[in-house]
Amino acid sequence: MREMNESLTDSMDNPEISGDLPAGNWADELLRIKGSLGFLTTSTEDEFLTVGDNLGGIYNQASEISAELSATVNLMSGSDISGSIRGLRSVLDRMSNFLDYGGDKSKVGSETIKDLRGMIQDLLSPVGHFKKIVKILRTLSISTKIESAQLNQEISGFVTLAEDVERLSLLIDSKSANIMTNARSLENVTGEALINVLRLEKRQEEQVRGILDNLKLSLRSLMENNESSSRGANLISTESEELSRHIGEVVASMQFHDITRQKIEHVQEVMEHLAAKLGGVKAGYCEFGPDEKDTAGLAREVGDLCELQIAQLNDSKRQLVSAVGKMKDNLSRIFQKVSGMCRNIRGLAGVTDEVSASFFSDIEGDITSVIASLKESTAASQELVGTLEGLLRIVGDMSSFVNDIEEIGSEVELIALNARVKAAHTGAEGATLGVIAEAIQKLSFDANTHTSVISGFINKIAAAAEDLYQRINVDINGQILEADRMVEDLNGLVGRLRDVNGEILMLLNRIDRSGQVLGSEIEHIVSRITVQNQFVTRIDGATTALEAILMKSRTIAPPSDADTKVKSLIGLEQKYTMESEREVHRSYAVSEADAHDTSLEPSDWSRTGEGNLELITGKADSSGEFGDNVELF
């Protein structure tokens, strides 16, 4: 930089203005400022290096979290979930058919049971008629005994006949009572069967279909979640690019320490050269000599250079403060971005803050409810089959009682025939017995008629019950088998969903812990970044001291005019290594008319930053989790 300053005095315009030049004081002050600035660049370097070291850890942690988030999304949209969706859709279709078929068969069964109850109620009347037959038989038995006693004690055949009639009345009474009891039992059993069938219908219509509808909603939600998870993968990719950008900006911000150091070193070189020149004047060996003209020119040179260095230092301060602010902001944004990604994935998984259950837990619960409902339906169907088996046993017992009554009826008919024969042999005295025999025969015919009616009803009931049992038994066994298969398939789905859910929750818990560690580390790093405060303090102190020299120099000699300034500073401009230095230089070396309205501040950090980034772009060619152009220290 010595050559830069030697050219400054070659074309200086030196109007003759009297005044003393405090060369020694200025030289000492410039050297003091130079030393203070030198201490600043060395004392703050470690802080930036520490941030650089920590940034590598942040990068690795963010990469791991991003990878785990991607793994979580892949789980939610992977083959296990796709297979579960297909399996669940298949089971739902089968279950709909299962319920429709079962509902149709149930309605047929309930109608058949109602018909059975009607037949049983029709049976009660003819069975009840046997009480009247039994009463008449007993009356005839007593009458026979009385007539036999009046005729002749030796006609024992009529006494035997009366005893046979009495015995038969007791048998008919017993058998008909059994039929009546069984008919009542049959009525109760069919009533119970009807209640079971109707309850099964209602349960399938309300509870099972309700659960099925919920499961359909779960399937729809699972499909939507699967689609959302696919979009979530793209989201993570986009968010990872954002993380890359933030980390890249942190790296770029960190470069400004080196940029600022170089700019301050340039300022130091100018001060060192200027201090040396002033020291030469004080010692009396300056090449320009101590006359008034040369004193004014040197004062003007000191003022111009101090004013330019003040602008360069203020620009460096602004850029560094802005860079540090952006660095802290981007570090915070890295954590915010990671936290946002975690929240988005937790939202997709339907996970609460506790990370103890997810969307898949709800679906698992729905499927488990369907399994329980299917098992209850199976148990109810088996109970119905057992009821129908009991109905068939009762009908079988009734059929055997009818056979007994039919045999008794034949025996009554035989007794009536014997009574007529005995009465005929007795002659006129047996006329009354003949009437009794006639009544017994008529009663026998009546008993046979009612027995035939009862037998017909029971046969119809037996046939209907057998047909119902066979149909329902086959249907229910088929439904039970299908229900068992569906339960097995659903258990498989639950197992897969439970495994996926467990992996998702494990990943999310790990991501949460990693996110908390990352947040704490970033917070710790950000809280310890105070380098901008040192820069502000030191540079403000330096510019204040330079402004004091500037003000004093302007009392000795006014500033150079615009043309002179441009010409005298062109050599210095050509020696700059950074565009931001050139911009500050140009903003200072403008025409005097524009100088009053032109700020010495750069237009904004982002534009000057682009120029400075020429020093660092192209250094990072490796690509990683967060893309290209990210090189860590």
C-alpha cells in the first residue's frame, strides 16, 4: 500500500494557507489507531473460528434430522402402508358383501321363524281338545262300571272294558300334556330364536355397519395421508434446500471477518504510510520541505485520506455488523426450519405433542373394533344355531308323543269295537252298554281326527324347522369361516400398522430429542456471538480519532476539488482488491456538486456482499444433504 500513498502528493494542488502542521501529534495518533485496529482483527478471529467449528456440528445434526424426517415420510408412504391400503380395501369389500348376504339370510330366517310360531300357535288348539276327550273317556269309564254293576256282577268283561277306558284316558292325558308342554317350549324357543335373529339384524345394521363406515373413513384418511406423505417428501426436499441456503449464508457471513480484516489492513497501511510521511516532516527530512505551500498540501492530503478511511471503516463496520446479524438470523432460521419440518411431519402422522400415539394408532383402534364386532357376530350366529338345534330336539320329542297318541287312538277304537260286541251278546239288557260302546267308538274317531291334525302340524313344523336349520347352519358356518378369515387378515393389517406406527413414533421421538439438542446448541452459539460489539466500539473509536485529525486538517487547508481528488486517488483505487472498497472510494471521489448529496455508505449489504463473495465463490463444490456450494470451516 506504500505505492498507493506515494502517488497522492504528485498532483496535489497546494494553495498558500498559513497554519502550523501538528505532524508529530498526527503521526502518533495514526499509529495508535493502526495498533487498535490491528488488535481488533486478531482478537475477534477466534470467535469466528469457533462459530465455524460449531457450524460443522450443526450441519451434521441438521443432516441427520432431515434424513430421519425423510425416513419417517417414506414409512408413511412406503410399501407397508400401500399394502395395508390394498388389504384394507379388500377386507372392506368382503365385509360389505358379508353383511349384505348375512342381512338377506337373516331376514329370510326371521320370516321362517315367524311362520313357525304361527304353526305352533295353530297346534295349541287341537292339542287342547284332548282334555275334552280325556274327560269324556273318564265319564264313559264310570258309566260302563255303573251299567255293568246293575246288569250282573258276573259280567266282568264290561268292568275290564271300563278299566281299559280309564287307563287310556290317563295315557292320552299324559301324552297330550307332554305335547302341550313341548308346544309351549317350542313357542318359547322360537320366540328366543326370533329375538336372536332380530337382534343380530339390528346389531349388524347399527353397530357393525357403523364401525364399518368408520373403517371406510379411516381407509380414506389413510389414502389421503399416503398422498400427503408423498407430497411431504417433496416438501422435505424443498425445506432441505432452504436449510442449504441458510447454512450457505452463514458461511458467507463468516467470510466477512476475513474481508473486513483485509479492508482494515488496507486502512492500516494508509495510516502507516501517512504517519511515516508526517514523521518525516517533523524530523525535517521530508522531500517537500517545511515551507507554507508544502505544509498546506500535506494537510490537505491528510484530510482527504482520513476522510476516505473514515468512509472505508464505516462501510466495513456496517458490512460486518450486517453480516453478523445475518449469521445469527440464519442460525436461528436453521432451527426454525428444522422445527417447522418436524411439526409438518408430526401433523402428517397425526402425532400429539406427547409423541405417544399417531394417526395409525387410531386406524389400528378402528380395525380392532371391527375384529371384536366380527367375533361377537360369530358368537351370536353360533348361539342361533344352538337355539335351532334345541328347536329340532323339541319337535322330535313331540313327534314321538304323536305316535304314542295315534297308537292309543287305535287301541281306543279296538276297545269300542269290543264293547259293541259284548253289548250285542248281552242282549236287551246290554242296550245301555251298546250306547256307551257307540260313544267310545265315536270318541275314538274324534281322537284319531285330532291326532291326524296334530301330526300334520308337527310334521309341518318339523319340516320347516329342519329346513331352517339346514339353511341357517350352512350359511352361518360359511359366514363364520369368512369372518375368521377376515379377522385373520385384519390382524395381519393391525400387525403391519403397529410396526409402522412403532417405527414412526421411535423416529419422531429421536427427531424431537435431536431437535432439542440442535436448538440448545444454536441458542448457545448465537448468545456467544458478540464480535460485532467489539468491531463497533473499536471502529467508532478509530473514526472519532480520524475525524478529529480531519477537522484540524481542514482548518489548515480545504479539501481537494473533485477533479484533483479523482486524479490524486486513482492510483489508490487501482490497488483495491474488493469491489466494496472501490464503491466507497468512488462515492468519495465524486464531483463536488454530487458530493453534498451522495452518502459515503454503500447502497446495501447484499449488493456489496456480492462483490465480496467473489473472494469465496467457487470454493465449495461438494454436494451433500443440503445441496451444493456449502463449505464448512
